[in-house]
Amino acid sequence: MLKLSLIAWLLCSLAWRTTPTSCRQTRPAPSIQELLANQLQSYMDTKARPCENFYQYACGNWQLQQQEAHTHHGHGQQRGQREQPEQLQPSDTLGVLDYFLNRQLEHLLRRGNASSSSSSSEELQPELHKKMRNYYRSCKRLKPYNLKKYLQLLQPGNGTHWPLLSRSWQPEKFNWLATIGRLRLYGLNGVLLKEQVLPRWDDSSSYSVYLDKPSLAETTPMGEGAMIELLLDIGQTKRVANELARQVDAFERKLHRLQDLEDDEGAKEMQLGYLAEYLPQLQFLRYMQQLRDSDLDLLSTLIIQNVPYMRALDELLLRQKPETVCNYIMLRLLAFLKQQGPAEISRVECIASLRRAMPLAASWLIGQRFHESSFEPVINDLFGRLKTRFDQMLAENRLQLQPPIVQVLREKLQEMRLQLGFVQLNDSDFVEDYYERVQINAHSFYGNQLALLRLRVEQNHRLLLDSSQSDVNNVSYLMDHWLSSSSSPFYVKPRNLVMLPYGMLQLPVWHLNMSELQQHAMLGFALAHELIHGFDSSGIDYDSLGNIMGPSEEISGNPRFAESLNCMQQQLATGSRSLNEKLADYEALRLVYETYFGEDMLLDRKEPRDPLLPQFSQRQRFFISFAQFFCGKLQSLSLHAQHLEHAVDELRVMQTLANYEEFSREFGCERRTKMQAKQKCRVW
């Protein structure tokens, strides 16, 4: 989006300045702020009415600008190397950011270290760089991406094969716990059961195994259409695919209904030996044996939750044909592996696949090559000012909490930290050691993928034995989570820190020469959103050290807190299942606005206007910049979207702004317009 325009401007400017001419008049290249001002206007649909649909007003021409930019880029590519814009064209601002970041990484890996003039090139570990380059090359050699290869490399175990690929399948040998335990070793999780290595609830500096039911999203039926598509991808006929999809879909719907069971027994910590006696029907030792290289220590402990679900699951599976259960596991495995691999065989998509497969290495490389250390004081100052303003809001005690509770919350805020990148840039030895045991072959993409998936799971389970990994800054346990390859910031509850990936710190979200207003409206909002997650309805469970010992009971029992949540519940958009995301959006906008404009913002509203955009007041520019952070393709609310964490971007922007009285005041929106919520919701 913005970065493509900036690159085009800069390249054209460079070409013009270096072209000989007898009548050329020199002029300086446009500044970042000039380019951003032009970009802001180009995305807007000024024919739309801001008080009726502000998203259309701020982002109405975004998609058109993207199509034109990518058409121009496509014409500039060499013949035979053109990428398909239908698949590769970014769908939102973060997609634009990742797209250009992936292009830079691709160029870096393709040319190798030799041609790099960067001073950091000598610091790049040659062995690690070789492994990343081999993965990239193996992806580029795929013709095409064939999911069936995985099924040939990875069998269900216990001497059995996948029913669809074997004419002599023996159902009596199939053990579902052993199968999902074996596949868990290769990254598959949340299928029938969920096993994770996480910081302990009572001591976040150490780790424990958590055994739980899958999340609501993980048991949501895939749908017959998605299953048929996967089955056709592995060479099944339409008749076979249709019949098998109907059988598995019926099973999935029964499985999904088990989510309604309440956990009336609560979480239990017990030794493995006792677990085998407590739930003998499930034979969990068969599962755990797949994850341990050595003999199981029956005295080691784990934490098990949702035991009623476990018992009901066993009863459900006893009523199913083993073939149906095995096919269900196979389809979930295929869906998982398809998501891990490239969407298509292209340079940029192979880099995206690399970032998913080697997230720790990719994060470190992005930080080494593209992160400017001069940004850090400015970003830390921005985060510090957000904390200062939120501390004032807590001290105002709008909920009228007891003083000791307010003090606990303020102490947690004071201890909250901002961390840039998953790994510190001077910790190259840690990254090198992490990938030391894995071998990456430039001619074996499927083997590489499975080896890296297994490495992540094994490294996570080593945290149970390695006390040196108890550093509060260590978030390597998240490498087995999709967040590890994302450029979006997030809040880590057991660490009480906001994680800001290096990849986020680039245009169109961040630049040191952006105006302070835009820095607040875009990156400032993103940081404020994550800060608020430390104080949402689940964040209050955690104390300042990341232990689940926060004042949640005292706050949840507060009638004003309950009333505020109920207000937001009434506005929860279709397509979003998270009340906490709504809370974070509403509170973050207020927080970052008040941080920038100050406590006395209502007293003096005559700030000087920007000469680049004189038609807008500073406050109007703030709200436009905020909305453009969410510009993207308009999405339909499909069945699949019913379990998104966030609402679709259009609803998210409109509801967040309509809830804030300062927006309505600045744009003169009357009470009957769509951008004026009937009831304004506020927690803190």
C-alpha cells in the first residue's frame, strides 16, 4: 500500500535525478510526511458521509489504490516471473506490511551474504543463514505443493496406515490417542485434545504440561466443502470425497457439541501415574509416550482441565467407526499442513512459509537487517506515555474499587514491559543453538517442514527440564503458536509484557519521520490495545509477575465493571466472538487520544492545522489515520468468520469510533446518525 507508493516515488525520483538532461531543474524528493499526506487523501472517499460510514469515508479508495499499485508492479516484473495478484495482493494494512517485508527477505536470501554491504552481515550466523536459504530453495522447487506427500511420510503409527491410502487397513490396530500423540510431535494440536507447555499458573518462571479440551474455534466443523477440497487435493475421486466428507462432518458436529459441557471439577494437577488410574479409559500414557524420547517418568506432573469433556469424548469415540475417527484426524492434519505451507509456489509465498516454519530465526534476521536501533527510545517513550496516562485513569478509580485493588492494578501497570522482537539482537547464540540439531535439505521441502515442526514441539518440551529458560524475557514457548510468525503486536499474560515484533516497525505503520500525531494514531493505538489486554476480563486474572493470582474476583464482582461489560456485550459485532477485543478497542482509542492531546483537550481546540492537509483539523486527521490503520478489502461475514477474535475491519472501526464522544463532537455527528452509538460504553 503505502510502502509501494513510497518506493515508486523514491525510485522515480532517483531515476530522474540520475538521467542526463540539459534542461533539468532539480528539486528535493518529497518528505515522508508529504508522501503520507498524499497517501491519506488517496485512500479517502470524500463523497461518503463521515457520520454515516466513516470507514468508507477514510478507506473507500484503498482497494482501488492497491489494484493500481499491483498492476504497475506486475508490469515491472520480468516475463515468466510475474506473481498472481489474485493470491498475493494484500488484503489489509498488515498484509501490505508483511508483503513488502517478505520481498526484502526474499532478496536477502536469494543474493546471500556476499553482496551485502550491511555492517550486520558479518554478524549473521552462516550456518543458520544456510538453513534458511535451503528451506527457501526447497520451497521454490515444489511443482506443485502436494499434501499427499505428507501422508506418505507420516503414518498414524502402531503399524497402521491411513485408510484412504491402504487397501488392507486394520482398524483393530488403530489407537486414536497414540495417533494424535504422534502427530502432536509434528505440530498438530487441538484435535480431540490440546496439549501445551506453558508457564505455570502459580509460578510463571517455570513450566508445566497443560492437558485440555480444544478451543471453540478448533472444534468448529470444517464444512463438507473444505473437506472435499482437501480430499480432491490428495487425488480422491469426487464420489469418495463426497461420501467421506458427509461421514466426517456428522462426527464433527457431535464433537463440537461437547464444548457445551461445563468444567465443574476444575483444573487438577496430578502425576502421570495417578492420571492413568484417575481416567483409565483414556490411556493417556499412550499419548505422552509419543512426545518423550526416553521412558516416561510416572512421578512427573501435568495440569488437566475439563475432565468432563474427556470422559464424554471417550464415550463419543466408542460409538464411532475407527475409520471415521482416523479420517477426521487425517483431514485436520491436512488442513494444518496446508496452512503451514505456501499458498502458491512463488518467491514471496515461500518466504511467508519460511517465517511460519522458522519464526525465531526469521524474527532475529528481520531485526538484524531491517530494525533501526534509533527507533527504540522513541517507541519506548510512546509506550511510557501511554502507561502514564492509563495510570492516571486507574487512579481516578471510575469503578470505585477498593484502594488496595487499585494499588494492585497500578503496580501491575508499572511492571508491564515492552519487548521488541522475540529474541534480542545480541543473542545470536541462542538462535543458533535452537536450530543446531535440525538439518535442512535444499531438495526436500516436505522433509524440511516436518523436521522444523518437530523441532518446535521438542524445544517447547525441553523447557520442562531446562531451568536456564526461566528468564522472564523468554517467550520461546510461543514458537509453537501462530503468533510467532505474525508482525502484529500482542500481550503476553504470563510475562506481563507487550510483544512488538520487529516486522511491525516499518511503513505504513511506523517511521521515525512520521508526524507525532500519526505515530500515536497508528502504532500508538496498537500498543494501547495490547496494554489494555492486561486489564480486560481475563487479563485481571494475572498479577504483575504473570501468575494467575490477580484481583479478578474483586473486580468481576464490581457492579460498575459488570455493567460496562454488559454494555459492550450488546454491541458485540457479528463475526467477533471476543468481548475482550471490543473492550481493548474502545479503551485503547480513548487512551491514545488522551495521551496525545492531553488532559485539557476539551479546553483548547484551536491547534494549528497541518499545511499539507489544511482541510482537516488535527483531531480529524487523528481519527482518519486511526481508521486507515484498518483499511482493507471489504469482507463478507461467512460462516467461517463467526469465530474471529476481532470483528471485520469495517465494523471494528465504525463501532469503536461511534462509541467515542470526541469523534462525534469533532465531525459534528448528530445522535441519529450511524456514527453515534445510542449508548457509550466505558470500563476504565
